[in-house]
Amino acid sequence: MSTRGTNFFYKWLSNNLPAIVRADVISVSELAHKLFADAKSLGISRTEIEEDTGGVHEAILDAIVHHDAGVVG
């Protein structure tokens, strides 16, 4: 992720995680689409967000799994 992409991604997760904690695989895909749409509206490309990750879907799932431990990012 670029710095801008990384910052956007983690801020987006922080703002949306309470609503996604009960997410399943289908809703994770929908959340990724929402993430990219929100980023695009701010001029942040999908590439900027995905540069250094194994994938946004996996990162969202990881954030959900670690949410109970109080970890985001």
C-alpha cells in the first residue's frame, strides 16, 4: 500500500469495523467493493490500497478476526 492508501485503508476499517464484525465471506466482498468506491471518491486508486497487501479481502478478514483482541491494522 502506498502511505496514502495505507492510511485510507486503516481509517476506513476503523470507521467501519463495528458494522462488519459479524461479516461473512459474501459481505467481505461487498465491503471491499464499498472500500474501493469510497477510496475512488477521494481520488485513491485500488492499486494504491493493494500495493503491499496480499489482498484487501484477506486484510478485512484479518481485521475482523483480530477485532476481539482490540487490534486493527
